[in-house]
Amino acid sequence: MTWAGALGGMVVGGATAIVWDVVDSAYLNTGLYAMVPAVALGFGAIFLFNGLGRVTGAMARDFERMEAEVKGA
């Protein structure tokens, strides 16, 4: 995950968790717990915004190291 994906997920998920109760009670009336749509929309935002950031050399090395660790285990 890039910085853009992480930031997008945090902002969208956090905003959804805060605003959901008001929107749900005023318009949707689902009674759904706010964390459910917040997590779903947060994951969606991660995938949407992830391409806006770039992978650094340190990120690539960390990923390769973890991949080698998982394959070795």
C-alpha cells in the first residue's frame, strides 16, 4: 500500500464512521452499525487511491524480504 492509499482509506473510513449514523437515520434507515460501511468504503478507497502514490525502493525491499520469509516458513 502506498501513502496515498493509506491516507485515502483513513480519511474515507473515518469520515464514514462519523457521518454514517446521521445519514442512515435521515435517509436510509438500515440500522447498520457504522463500522461496517466504514471498513468497506475504507478498503475501497485504499484500492482507488493506491495508484496515486509510488512505491519507494525501501517499500519494495521490505515486500521482497517478507515474501522470502513467508516462502521460507
